[in-house]
Amino acid sequence: MRLRHLVPLLSLGVAGCSVGPDYRPQTPAGLGVPAAFSVPAAPTREDLTRWWNRFDDPVLGQLVEQAASANLDVAQAVARLRQAREALVQSRANLLPSVSGTAGYSRSETLAGGGQTITLPDGTVQNVGGGGANNFSLGASAQYQLGLFGEVRRTIEASRADYQASGFDYATTLLSVEQEVARNYVLARLYQAQLANARASLTLQDDNLEIAGFRVQAGLVSSLDQEQARVQRAQTAASIPTLEQQYNAAVSRLGVLTAQAPGALKPLMAPVRAIPAGLPAQGVGIPADVLRQRPDVRAAERQLAGATARIGVAEAALYPNLAISGNINTRAGTVGTLLDTVTGGLFAGVTQAIFNGGRLRSQVRGQRAAADAALAAYKAAVLTALEDVENAIVALDTAQRRQATLATAADAADAAAVLSRSLYRSGLTDFTTLSQQEAAALSARNGVAQARADAATALVQLFGALGGGWDPARVPDVPSTPSSAPAGTP
């Protein structure tokens, strides 16, 4: 078969018909996406790529960005992305023929016999023949699977979808790490505030215990006041080690999230700072935005695309497969004559499955089931994303209203505690009333701190639910240098 006869076959292999369904993206309506959220939400959309800057806390921003570039979970996601890219490269290589070459040299020697004896005219006897021989060889072979029914193209399509899904999985990991850093940072600042409240109350309770002792010695009250003061002080003091343990756990977690030893960030976090209060987003967009903004949703969509392409790969196995192979060889006793005689061969063969006990058709049905599962997972990811957004909106609104109410309660409790302390010093009230007011004031101050932390955490949750923390305009790609972050990251 001449080369000009192979050109149509090669063209047919590259552009031949592809069996199996072509992937078509789902519409928002087909995924069950409503036109609007069921909770109050402005339909405008803001840029949340670097949402942590809204908290105006340089320490928080430093930790989030450090975790984004150094976190070990993120590094694993980058490695998986690189692995998926190489799988795509390998799939694309099937579009081209595989060529291999061989070269060889051998020498043979006669170890005994094989020669002849000659007697020269002068009577000299000489052995001739039986010497060694050299053998040189060169060869090349090529093989090509044409993929007449699109199995190669469908495989590349599936690998490309897997690669893109891995990029979105990387972005999902990145967003999760950024949110976890912010949550633990808020917790650390909350425990600092509660520790400050406990220590301030402990100082006041030391004074109360001293005053109660003086009044007992003066015979103005019974020793019950002094014992109540001791109980109250001991209970407050007992809460401090627990808060210290919780603070240490939050700081240690921040260290691990930034790929450092657990105690590496203790000097940075030691100075007390207020619980960060971020600027809420003026709008959260419409529900359909989650199809573009949320990387976990986009990863599920790409997984569905890959599963759909694999149906075609499985169906192509039911049809004939055309393979072409060829070789060129030469062999000679000396290097100089190696190219004097060159031989070659060409072979084209078709294989067709005749009987396999239904295995191939079962594989097609199995791939269709996998695509159905991927579609269900895609729909579930969309609905979960919508649920996350609505829950975060409600949580933020609830925390902000609680914070305002508890701030009023804290002011009233502090005023009542000050008044009770003054009345007790004057002997106009009993210690039980003072103790109750002191406890109420401490609880109110801790409640305000908790509400502030809840509001900050809910805001972080909302930013994450909206897909903030990455650039949705670009599909995350493997960078030219593996040590750097993938393209498309903030």
C-alpha cells in the first residue's frame, strides 16, 4: 500500500465519526436553580477575590495569604492538578503514531575447528579461515491506532474534563483553607477578649473578697458573704485555664494551616487585637451566579462532562479498530555497507470484537450509570451551594442583631454591677445581689464578644459560600514552575 493511499485513512482516523453522546451543559432551570434567593438579598454582585481585605486586619491578611501559598493541603491539590495535566498529555499523545528505533552489533568467533590447513611450496604448513565476523543492524518501527469511532478523541475529551475538574478542586481546597484560617483567627481574638474579661472580673472579685472580709471582721455581716466571694472568685479563676487552652489550640491551628510548627505564630498573635469586623457585601448576586463562582460546583460540572465522554470511549470498543504498523531494517557486516540494503514492511489490520459474554455492552451501561451519578452529584452540589449562601445570609443577619441587643444588655449589666458594688460598700445591699450582678456583667461582656465573633465568622462563611477567594474568570492551570501557585489564584 502506497503512502498516498494511507492519507485518506489517517484523515478518517482523526476526523472520523465519534460514537456516544456529546456533552451539553445543563441550564440553571434544569438544575433546579430558582430565580431569586428565599431570603432578602440584593441581586448586585461584588468582587470578592480578596475578601479578607474587607476586615482591615493586616495580621489576618498576612495569615490568609501565607496559607494560600504554603498550606500543605493546597500543595497536595497542586500536585494532583499536575498529575491530571500529565494524564491529558498522555491522552493527546495517542493522536500521533508511536515510533521506536533499534540498533545492534554482534561478533562471532570460531573457537575450535572450522579452518583449513595449507602447505606452501617451501613446505611451510599454515592454518587459514575460522576467523570472526561482525554484524551491524539498524531498524525503526511505527504504530498508529486510527480511532475510527472517536475513542481517542473521547478519551482526550474525558482527560481534559478531569484536568479542569482537578483545577476547580484545587480552588475549592484553597477557599476552604482561607476560610479556616479566618475562622481560627476570629476564635483566637475571641478567646483573647474573653480572657481579658475574666481577668478584669477576677480583679474586681479580689476587691469584693477583701471588702467582704473587712465587713465580716467588723461584725457587719456573717461569714457567708466572705464564702460567697471566695466561690465566685474561684469559679472565675477556673474559667481562665480553659480559655487559655482554647486560645492555644486556635493559634496552633493557624500555625499548621500556614505550614509551620504549631507554636510558630504565638509571638505574632500575642499582642491583643480586637475581633475583626468586616464590611459586609452590598449584594450577593442571583442564585445562578453559583454556577460560575463556586469552584466545587464547576468541578462537579466538569466531572459530569468527563463521565459523558467516557460513554463514547466504552461504545467505541463495540466497533472495529484499525491499526497500521510499519518497519524499516538494514543489516551488514561492516558499517560502510550498512545502508546498501534496506528492507521495510507495512501492515494494516482491523480488529473486531465478536464474542465477549456481554462485557463490552455492560461497560457501556456502567458508564451511562456513572454519568447519571455525576449528574445527580452536580445537581446536589448546586443545591448545597444555594443552601450555603442562604444559611450564611441568615447567620450574618442573626449575629448582627444579637450583637446590637447584647451590647445594650452589656451596658446595662455593667451599670448595675457598678451600682451594686457601691451599695454593698455602703451596706445597703447584700453580697448575693452583688454576686449576681457581677456574674451578669461578665456574661454580658462575653456575650457581646461571642456575638462579634459570630458575626465575623458568618461573614467569612458568606464570602466562602459566594465563591470568594479566587479568580472565577480563569480555570486554574498548572504554572510553568511547580513551586509556584497555579494560574488563576489571587
